[in-house]
Amino acid sequence: MAVRKNQAHLTAAEKRRLVDALLQLKRNGKYDAFVTTHNAFIMSDTDTGDRVGHRSPSFLPWHRRFLMEFEQALQSVDPSVTVPYWDWTVDRTPSSSLWAPDFLGGTGRSRDGQVMDGPFAQSAGGWPLNVRVDGRTYLRRALGANVAQLPTRAEVDSVLAMTTYDMAPWNSASDGFRNHLEGWRGVNLHNRVHVWVGGQMGTGASPNDPVFWMHHAFVDKLWSQWQAMHPGSSYLPTAGTRDVVDLHDTMRPWNNVTPADLLDHTRYYTYDTAA
């Protein structure tokens, strides 16, 4: 059983193995396939049409399956690797360890946002951006430039306290736990982190930045915490809802998995802590 760890607790050897696996997926083309998939769903998910990966109840199970497939791809390179999570309520500044040169590298330079250090910098030669929203082929970040502060633990706790998973109109205007976690309403958790990192993380091609996976692993962990806190509440809607994925509907692009199949993450992996 895979155990996902807090990135702040990884050993130097674990960081190297993760970075090496990421670079190998980039070299063999598998990494860019994940970027392409995510970008396509960002573009097609709309409040008034068919929506699967974003702005919809299936935001959480869709990304759970997406991360599981990515983790399996990493493990095809190195079976010891799992996707770590970034607890952005604790590691909140550009000087946090995940942005060190031996791991993800830091923020981008002021002139063009280009990341200049670490294994994913253009100068390192192993991380060309092939799936792009513009002509620039290098990784960009602007840590803290577009929004001043990452979400706090108190803000997370306020969202975890919500008792209803989701509700009509089942989009970015919805109330409930899912949409407040996704960030279209209220204190804005998930979306705000994308904006805080900036660069590619502020676009549909956000998986171009490897921090995407650590961010979404923490979002997934928060969903698991909410489930444990509210055992009487579950995924909604259950059936007959237009343009969204009901509990037992299959999700694109896989078409062989439903939200119901993904409610219990412990069938597939665990986290190093439950809270």
C-alpha cells in the first residue's frame, strides 16, 4: 500500500528519487500526456455545460483518479516513489523547503518569471515545456506575487466544518464543501494556491509545474479528512442530474470509474497522518 508523505518530511534520497522519476516521465513523453489531459478539461469544463474535472461535484474524485494514474506512472519508473503532499497551511513562504534548489527550485526572476534554479529550470536542460499556453518553453513561477497569502489552517478548518458535500446549481456558484475547497466561493482554498504559485500554475497547463501534484495531493487529503469528520455526508448528486457526474456515473476520460468507486482512498493508498 502506497503511503503519501508530507513533502517537508522527505529525506534527501526520497527527494532525489522523486525528481529522477519526474524527469524520466518527461523524457519518455508520459508526463506531457497528463498536462494535455488536464488542459483539455480546464478548457471544456463550463458552468453551463458538461463539466467533469472542475466547477463540478466530480472535481475531487476526478483529480483523485488523475493523481492515482500519475502516481502509477511514477512507480513504473521507481516503485518506491509516491506523490507527496504540500501542506500550504504550514509551508507558506517562498523560502519553504520545497522551493529549495535540491527539490523544486524557487520563484521566477522578475523579468519574465523564469525559474532559474533546481532540476526543472531551463538551464538544467531536462524540463522543456511542450504543452503550452504561449510560446515560452521554460517553467515560470511568481511565488506570492499575484495573491499575498496562502490559505491558513483556520480557513481550512472553516471549510472542513461544512456538512454538505455539494448542492445545486452544481457549478462554481454552488455552496457546500466541494466548491469552497475548490475555491470559487468563500475563503478560496485550491484556486488561491494556484494563483499564489503563478506562472504555469495559473493556467490550464498547470501540471507543467511539478508542484501541481503536491498541491492536489493535499487537496485530496483534505477531502479524506472531511469524509472522516462527516461520516453521514457523502458525494452529491446521486442520480439524474444534467451536465454533471452523479455518484454512479462514469467519468471521462477513463469511462471505467465512478465517484462511488473512489470514495474510499484507503483501497489504493494512505496518508502518513490522518489529520
